[in-house]
Amino acid sequence: MIRTAGLTKRFGEVLAVDSIDLDVRPGDVYGFLGANGSGKTTSVRMILGLVLPTSGTVELLGQPMPRGGHRVLPRVGTLVEGAAAYGHLSARANLNLHDASGGPAGRSTRRRRIDDVLEQVGLAGTGRRPVKAFSLGMRQRLGLAAALMSQPELLVLDEPTNGLDPQGIREIRELLLRLNDNGATIFLSSHLLTEVEQMCTRVGVLDRGRLVVQDELANLQALTGRSVVHTSEPAAALAVLDGRVEKRDGERLVVRADDPAALNALLVGRGVPVHELVAERRTLEQVVLERSEPGPVG
Ligand code: ATP
């Protein structure tokens, strides 16, 4: 859906994007993660043909960008850095204008589609209220509504949850996952690890312009070979596990054991009460810290 090869952007002295090879596949919810200033927006703009690369190539839905943009961009819903909207008009009027420039849909079809997207993003109740009275989060939802108007097969969203409160973030997350269930591929940039961890299937991590990680989330969250045990009798557990406990924190023990079922059987067999036992996985945060260069991050 999106493929870049050696994609690079230099602004004078600043190497904003450094030879990245992105690979976004059909059906992905791809999280493009990076600290502020790491080059996400510049990458997204190059993918959409809004900024010319210094070197390297972009293929969007099989077409070279920016040359093939007129063929593929109608099939892509986009939200890039604070969607533009007319402040004196309502959400509905803005979407009407947006769509009028985008395609020849009949008026009633368009009205239904607008109702539908306003409902999807949670702006159905805003009526005639002008957009200038909207909060940042509501404007962000309106931008998303505009991106959804054409029922795109690919969504490219730059920080789609920017400005939203936790409830709003959850709503947008659920909406994006629903769209993905219905067949849309989603590429979103974010600086929030937990957001990406909670919804993405594939992850790319940008560190000062370089793509330092690109993999399935499930592969990145590999097992560590340790299990975490909660027991009300930690001393008894320590005695049974003799030397395999790497860390004790009250009733929580981190044990070197890659087979949680066997560990559970051992403890229960020796009369140690086990309240909870899980195989430990690496968090995305650990992966990012391991692969990123130490030093000040933007
Ligand atoms: P943020 O989340 O803060 O938007 P980002 O990861 O999207 O950050 P970019 O906006 O792509 O990062 O910026 C990457 C680097 O390129 C930064 O150092 C920025 O200052 C620089 N940069 C971006 N656009 C320009 C420009 N038009 N002219 C000069 N430098 C730029």
C-alpha cells in the first residue's frame, strides 16, 4: 500500500528523513512512531506528494509519487497536521464543500454520507455550530470525517489523536479499528508509545530521521524467557524456585522460566498459592529504547 526506498529529505543542514524504507501492507494498522521532530510529518508529506524528496522513491497504492497522485489519491483518506476548515461554517457545511471539490456524488447520497461520517466521528450533535467554536479535539474529528468521506481503502493520518482527551482517543481508536475490520488499511503517525501499542499490528520507529525498527508488533513484543508470579507466600516460592528468582517486589516475583504452565504446576504441586502467573513480554518501550541512539530527543 505504501512503499518507500531510500526516502530522504534534507532541509539545508537538517537531515529530517534519512533513507527510510517503509513497507505498509494491505490490512495493516501501521503505527509510525517517533519523538517530536523525528521526521514523521515530513515523511507523511512525502508519501502524499506534498513535499518532494531530496532522494529516494515513494510508491502509493502501486503508483509512483508524486507523479501517480491523481490516480491514487482519491482512494486515500488523509489527515495531515491540523485539518484546514472554514471557521464560520458548520461541520456539515465544511464537509459539503470538501466533497463538492472531490467528486460528483448526488445531493442526497452526499447528505447521507455526511450524516454517516459525522456520526462515526462523534460530531453528529454539532448542528449549525461554527467550526471556530470547536475545541482542538473536535476539529481533529472533523478532519477525520473529511478523510472518511470517500470511503478510502487507505487512511494516512498524521497524529490523529492530537488534542483529544482520553475518552476521545478511545473513540477514535475504536473507530479506526472498525474501519480496519471493514477492510481499510491504516497508517498513522504518533509520538505515543501506548497508543501505538494498543491498536497497531505493525510498527515503524523513527529516531532522528532514521527508521530503527519495522516489524509486526507481535514479533517485537517477544517473550523474555521470564514469568511473573503473584503469590501470598513469596518466601515459600523462593524456597521452591531456588536461584531462579531474578527479582522480588513484595508478593511479585520475576522468575527465569519460559514455560509458565510448568512453573505453575511446580509451585502449586509444592503447596505454594499462585494468584497470578504470566509469561513476561518485552514492551514496545523497551524495544524502542534498545534500538534508538541515546541522547537528547526532540
Ligand atoms: P512533530 O511531531 O513535532 O511534528 P515530526 O516527527 O513530524 O515532529 P518533522 O516535522 O517532520 O518531525 O520535522 C523533522 C525535522 O525537520 C525537524 O528538525 C524540523 O525542524 C525539520 N523541518 C521540518 N520541516 C521543515 C522545513 N520546512 N524547513 C526546515 N526544516 C524543517
